[in-house]
Amino acid sequence: MVSLISAILLQTNPLRSVFAEQEQWLPKKRFFFWLIVALVIGSCHPPALYKNCHDLLILDDMVCISGGFFLRGSERESIDEDSRHLVRDESPVQTIELSTFLIDRYEVTYGDYQKCVKAGGCTAAKPNYRGYSDERQPMLGVNWYQARDYCRWRGKRLPTEAEWEKAARGPDGELYPWGNEPANCDRAVIDEKSTPENILGAGSHKGCGTGVTAPVGSRPAGRYGLYDMAGNSWEWVDDWYSPSYGECGRDCQGKDPRGPCADLDRCTTTKYKIVRGGSWWWPAESALGSNRRPHFADNQPFHHFGFRCARGID
Ligand SMILES: [Ca+2]
């Protein structure tokens, strides 16, 4: 009898129906709660790590290289018979992070530079010898300050050494702008040497036999659509020279490294700036994307060096 009454009370108790309803809804509430949390989190995009090249309006004279990591440096041995030693200024190999940046598609030409002189943005300069002053040949014979001033006149700047190297080698540290195949005159304007597979005739092979530089863009574009990153003219970069990346220390590490004495017109630790990429006068090894050549910033003693410009996008 008691159990019968209890059963009737339970069936008719209004509180029981409320609790039962809550128990029924509890899993659904949890589901909706977590759904809302997921939607809120999903709608909050984290800030982009790097500016996206596709979002930028870029004039045709520059290319955009997306931010990210790349392998800088090498631990190669020189292939020069007289100095078969570790090329220590390129070591150690390290992963370096760069922001997105723009870089000129071509070396700055003689014609480009003379326009700047005419407009009062650059001091006069010209190659020391005949045969290098065609409008479309790379500008030669400037010092580092003149190269910097030209880039400023264009609203740009010189590329950092790290930017230049990434532009030449890509993210994975390939040897040349076209990959790891050896440099020759089909790919770059250099002093091509005879090899067992390719016996060249007598006489000079500087400038691939012309003895001088070629008009910019005479060889196929390398990665990123850049021309003459290997050969034709050496190219000034922004950084002061350091004997190795290891000795450079923190100035050559971290994101967007700029080497020692960044932003200073004179550096107490060195008188050298850096040129990159080899030239018509030098053999394939000089055109390696990792190769660093130090030279006095004021270009004394005088050498025929050129350059290209770059620009950040902030
Ligand atoms: Ca070059």
C-alpha cells in the first residue's frame, strides 16, 4: 500500500517533472555553451605573423618576398686551390627570421643612376673604363654611401645582408638563385672557367667572353623573379662586415638582423661594408649566394661595384 502511494506521488509530483526536464536539458546546455565558446574563439583571428605579399600593390620593378625563416650561411670549403680552407665568415649555418620585404627585380642601371644625378639626388659617379656605360648596364663604380643615397632618393633602402641572401638562396639555403646546379654562362654573367665537361677556348672568359657586364636581365630570372643575383655586378648591401656570423653575435641573430653598427655612418669595429653575388670579373664560386666579400665603404681602393634597392612594407 505504501509503495503504491509513493508511486502515485512520484508520478504526480511537479518538482520531479522539473528536475527531469533539467536533467534532460543539461547535456544540451553544455553543448550550446561549448559551441558558443568555439564560435567566439574561431571568429577571433590571431594577428598575422607576416604581411601577405598578395595583399600588396607592388610595382613591376620590385618583387615581394614573404616573411618567414630561411637558412643563412654555409660551412663550405673554398674550392680555390691556393686557399683550400673553411670559408669561415659564412659560418655557422643558422635559421634566421625575416619580415616580408620588397627588393628590386634588377640591378640599378647606369641610366637609373644618372637620372638621380641629374635630379640632384645623387653625387656624380661613373665607371672608370669604357664599355660599362650603356643605359641598361648595371651602375658600377659607386661607393656604399652613393648606393645608399640613390636608394633613399627612390624612397627605398639597401637590402640587409640577410634579406639579400634569402632573395638569392630561398628558404632552404640552395647554392644559387636557380638551385644547386653549377654556375655557368647560360645562367649568370661571370668569368666561366673550363671544366672537364666544358672545355672553353683560349682567351679571357670574363663577362662570358665579352669582357664587360651585360645589360641587366640578360640571363633567366632566378627564384622570386629576380635577375642577376648571381654575377653581372657585385651588389652593396646595408650591413657592416663581421668576420663570421658567430663573432657578430647578437647583432646577426634574432628577427631581421642588421649586423654591427646598424644605422651608423661609421663603425668603430670595421671599415668594411659587404658586397654580394660575384660579378662578370669573378668565377662561379664568388657568385654563390652565401659568399660575403668585405670592402671599404668609401670604395677606396676603387672597385667596380653596383647595387639594387629594397624596401620594408610597414
Ligand atoms: Ca649581381
